[in-house]
Amino acid sequence: MREELLAVIEKNSRIDLKELAVILGVEEIDVVNEMAKLESEGIICGYHTMINWEKTSLEKVGALIEVKVTPQRGQGFDSMAERIYKYPEVDAVYLLSGGYDLLIIIEGKTIKEVASFVSDKLSTLDNVLSTATHFILKKYKEHGTIFKKEHADERERITL
Amino acid sequence: MRNMLSDQVVGLKPSGIRKFFDIVSEMKDAISLGVGEPDFDTPWHIRDEGIYSLEKGKTFYTSNAGLKELREEICNYMKRKNGLEYDPLKEVLITVGGSEAIDVGLRAVINPGDEVLIPQPSYVSYEPCAILAGAKPVIIDLKAENEFRLTAKEIEDACTEKTKVLILPFPNNPTGAIMERKDLEAIAKVIIEKDLLVMSDEIYAELTYKGEHVSIASLPGMQERTILINGFSKAYAMTGWRLGYACGPAEIIAQMTKIHQFAIMCAPTTSQYAAIEALKNGDNDVAEMKTAYNQRRRFLMNAFKEMGLECFEPFGAFYVFPCIKEFGMTSEEFATRFLEEEKVAAVPGTAFGNSGEGFLRISYAYSIDNLREAIGRLDRFVKKLRAEKK
């Protein structure tokens, strides 16, 4: 049930526990226990909400930053990644194969704020060799969710 | 003026619930539990292959029997799923949906006066297709107490000297019933004894929620007397592509191909290219959709239990078939009042044969959110009817 449970709540973390138990074909208490276990094992890391900020009056600017770094002896890239992900404005940090090492996703209130993070904080870190910043112009899909409204049910209402 | 119409076609019974259909089409704001097709879009990689084939200019007829590569993929699929070996060159025909395979298959094997056994409730086209092929349809009324499975005794009782074909519609539309291996073994004995041909409509095979689907063709001595029908509509959410197929003995497929050639020429080329992709890389999509259907199935079964509505647990397709006999009205009366008073369209069981009387087909090819809304209304309706009876 573990994988199926995760697949369901990955799409809808607000699902009623009783209903979750029904559709998985198990008892409610088993769902509660399993979720507690998943939380304590660090498999469920949170129950965040998908928000399309573009539709609010709040201005937000997002950017992807490619970073080349010198790996640290004995620690590889981990200590560099840690120094970077501790900044609260950093949303995500990935270690990648290919032309650069770390990919950072950052969200700020203004372009200036993002720019100052890159120029003042990021590029001045020891071992950061270079950065390339790409501002996000529009979000189409995130976390498996397409932001455009889905088309209505076009099927005939009765088919045998 | 002379009579312009065929007496035989005029004589075909129109659907018994036409009046109900008319009311549904007038009521624009009603929500529906009435569809017989998946709510999912065709997976993108499959659509993309169709588009790509058009870009490459694959806009010509294929061979009558269908693209060889598609027939080969179907044979791989049959081997993988059912352990069945078919020759892609002689034992497979690609058709315009499973429906065409039903029509062409019956026409290829029927001689005037042959009898065709049709278990009901079942899909609406078997009986008219049998009649148009010149056969006499013989209806077997499946029973709720058998969970709408077909039994050996029912076949035996319906057989005469003239019986030639048995239609085997499982997993079943509208009941959701399946035939497990033990059920099939029980009827295979009679089928061989009576020397019957089987037309096994396995269009819902992938949507089996208890063990794996078993094809009757995979039982000893059955492949040589079975026309196995399947297609892409239900498993891959490809209803609009109109693509199905039949696998069977070479001599039958050859005759079916002849009719298909004269009537249809070949199945849509774009759809055939998309279907190759579906068979090659579509297993995960099928598994994901099946998981979602199964969750909805459990959701509905639980809802019926909570409202005290009698319903056997179906393990196939995407339908449940609750019993509404306690309310003392016909299926059509119930469905009509449900539509008028709660604005929910569900199909009366009688649309699928007289033995569907007292039942309602509810489709779960809808999101849980839609189902929750519709079931809320059903609950209210059921309570109201029970209060009326007191």
C-alpha cells in the first residue's frame, strides 16, 4: 500500500483519511500508522501547497542558476551545496551531471533581490568558479500540475 | 413509392430506453454517471506517435489486415499477457474498434438459422449483429446470485442442435463481472462437448481488479475455437481512434479479412501507428489508469455499503451494477426520477437486456470528486425513496 498511498497524497495531500483508507482498500488506522511511519522515516517531507503566484497581486521573480564549483577534498560537492541551500531564498539545489555542477532554484521579490543574491552572496563564495542565471518568464507546469485550466469533459453523457 | 428500407433492419429493436435518452439529451445541466469510455486522455506519447506519423506523411491505406508491425506487436502482447501464440500474418485482423470485429466475426461464421448464445446483461451490439449476420440470437439471462458470471449449466440449457457460437463478454459491460480461471474451465468443458465456437470480447481485459485476466483461448483445446476480440479503446483510453483487433484461427480470420476488405478497406492508418507505440511503451499508463479505476471502484462499493444499497462486488471494467429492486420500480423509472429529481444520469440496466431489470449501471470513468458529488445525490435520492415507502 505504501507506494499507492504516496502516489495518491502526492497529488492530493488534503484527502480525507477515511476516504484514503477506502480507496486503498485498507483500514483507516493502517493509513494513519503508515503515514506516521513515512513521516518519521523522512519519506514524507511535508504537505506543501501548489500556488500559482502569477495569479496573485504579489510580485515574485524566480530564476535557475547554474553553478560551477570546485569540489572539496573529502566532502565532494556536499559542503558547497549545504552552504548554498541554507539561504532561505533558495528553493531547491540539485547536483547535476554535465556541463555544470549545481543547479539552484531561487525565488525573490524583485529582479534586484535575485541579482544581489547572485553577485553578493553566491559568486563571492570560495570555490564558486562561475554562475549563469536564467530568469523564469512563465511557468507552464510544476510538480506534475499544468497551470492552464483543463478542458471540460467533452464526452457524450451517455454511451453504452 | 416503393418501400425504401430493409425489413430486417427496420425490424431491429431500437434501444429499449430511447425515451430515457431523450430526456438526458434535453437536460443540459445534469451530471453523468453514464459514459462507457475512459475519462483519461490518450497518453501523450501515444498521441505524439500519431501526430509524428502524419508529419512523416503516413497518410495512405495500410494492408487490409493492418500494419504488419502492429500485428506483430499484438502477437507479442498476446504471448506476454495470455501465453498465446498467434501468427501475425494469418491469425490477426486489425479492425475499426472491437465493434467491427464483433460484426465481421459473426458474419464470417454464421450460416442462416445458426443460433448464437448471447449472455445478458451485455453490450448492446451482439444481438443486432447476430441478426444481421442471419443468426438466431438466443439470450442467456445471467443471474445476480452468480455475480453475473456464466455457468456451464446455463450454456447447456440454452444449447440446441443449431447452436454454433457463444458470445463471451467478460470483463462485462454493464455488470463489471469477470470470469476467473475456474469459471472458464467449467464452461470450456461444455463448449468443447457441444462443439461451439467462442467469440470472446476481452476489450476490458486490462481492467481486471482481482488477479490477472484469463483468456478462454488460453485453456487447452480452446484457441482453435475462439475468436478473441480486443482493442485499444478501454485499456489505453483511445476510444476516438477507433481501433480494435481479432485473433483467431487462420481460416476464420481469412474470411473476416475478406468482409473487412470490402466494407472498410483498412483501419485508420494514424491510429495504427499510435497503437504500435501503445503496445510497445504503454504498460505503465495502463497500470496507472487501472490503479485509479480500482480506487474509484472501492470508493463506490463503500458508498453503496454505507447507504445500504445492495451491490455485488464487481472486479472488472469500470462499472458497478447496484440493485434497486427494494424501491419497487423499474430500472427506467428509477433512472428517470433520479435524473429529473437529482439531475444525475445513470443507465437503466434494461438497456443491456431484460435481465438488467432491477439494476442500474454506474460508470466510474469519472474523477473521485465527480463521483463524490454524484454519490451524494444518490444517497439523498435513496433516502427520499425510502421515506416515501414508509
